[in-house]
Amino acid sequence: MSLIKSLWASVQGDPILMRRVNGWFTILWIVMIPVSIITGWISSVAYVAALSLWALVSGHWSAWQAARVEVTQQAEAAEREANPIEKRVVDQLVQSTTVDPI
């Protein structure tokens, strides 16, 4: 169980992997459109229900990922506001330089 949790955490922390996974799922579903029509699956209630469930899950997952990004952005903005870079630069310059009388 902990292996699954650690794998899940690593997948969620890697935006490049998530983009690739979502890209491949998109391609898969685009390919499935003509396959569904040709095979007659589109007339199956079970198939349409499964497709609807997938749309529901992926929609909520996307919204959750977007909310996670917003939370991270808000935290970064609050950190920048509390500790502005201009102040850090000035503090570093004051610490590393001295003014000696001539």
C-alpha cells in the first residue's frame, strides 16, 4: 500500500509526467471515437455510461489540479509580499559592502 502511495505522490509532483499522461489519454480517446462508431459500441448503454464516468472523473481531476496550482501560486505571492526581493538585495549589499573614509 505504501508503494502505491509513494508512486501516486511522485506522479502528482511531476507536472511533465502529468502533461504526458493526459496527452496520451487525449490521443487515446480521439482514436476511440471512430473505433466506437465502427464497432457499434456507441449504441451500448454501458459504454456510454463508462465514457460519462470517465468524463466526470477527468473533469474533477483537472479542476483539482488547477486548484492545487492556484494554492501554490497564492503561497508564492504571499511569500514574495512578506519578503520582497528588493529588500533581500539591499540587505545582502549592506552586509557584503563597507564604506571606508578616504
